Amino acid sequence: MAQPDHPAADHPADREAAVETIQRELTSFARRARATAARMHPELSLVSYSLLAHLDERGGCRATDLAAHYALDKSTVSRQVAALQRAGLVIRRVDPDDHRVQVLHPTEAGADVLRQVTVNRRQIFGERLADWPEEDLERFADYLVRYNHAAQEEPDA
């Protein structure tokens, strides 16, 4: 039997069904990620974790930079940063290049929390993916990178 010239996903109905499945599964993934974040550290929501991780990766930044990077309201970032400060996980420092600007940095306690959460997350993902063949893991990783790269180019996605 001859193979069709185009895969099934090239047909509009099949493509729409695939996109719907992807959307549903990514939504499920996001819900599970929020729930997992809450279990890993009671004071660290998924948003707070993301902000803290970004501060750690960047070596600190302004709250306005966080809001812009994550397309969040400044008030949302302000509340999250205030909670991180109350928990002793973030500190504000005056920017040495511009004394009018305050730069947020993780505290040592914040860096410790990030390390522990990272270890826990890797363990959870490792367990979930333990029986996946290496080829599937690499393909899945490539697809996620590709998807997230495309999403970065479209800020409303």
C-alpha cells in the first residue's frame, strides 16, 4: 500500500485535533507544575520560584525587568518580590552604576532554596521519565526547546 504524500497532521482536521491535544496537555502540565511547586516549598509559588530562578541566573535584575521578561503586571511582580523578601529569599541592593535603581538579588537562603528545589524537581522528572527511551527524551527536549523558542518570539503566546 502506497504511503500518502503528506502525513495525517497536514490535514486540517487532524492538525486541529493535534493542536487541541497539545493545548490540553500543556494546561495539565502547568497545573501539575503549580501544585508540585507548592509541595516543594510552601513559601514559593511557581511564579515566585520562576522569579527567584531568573534573579539567580541573571545575577540580579530590576523588578521592572522581571515584569517585562515574564510579561507580568508590575503589581504582580511587586507582590511576589515582597513575599520573597519577607521570606528572606531576596534582597534589594542599590545599583552601583545608577544609585536611583534598586537591583534584586537572591540571598544565600534564596540560593539554597533554589538548589534544593532544583534537586527535587530533577528527581521527580527523572522518575517520571525513567522508562522513556533516550531517543524519546531527546526528541521531547528538542520539541520543548523549539516550542519555547517560538513562544519567545510571540510575546502574547
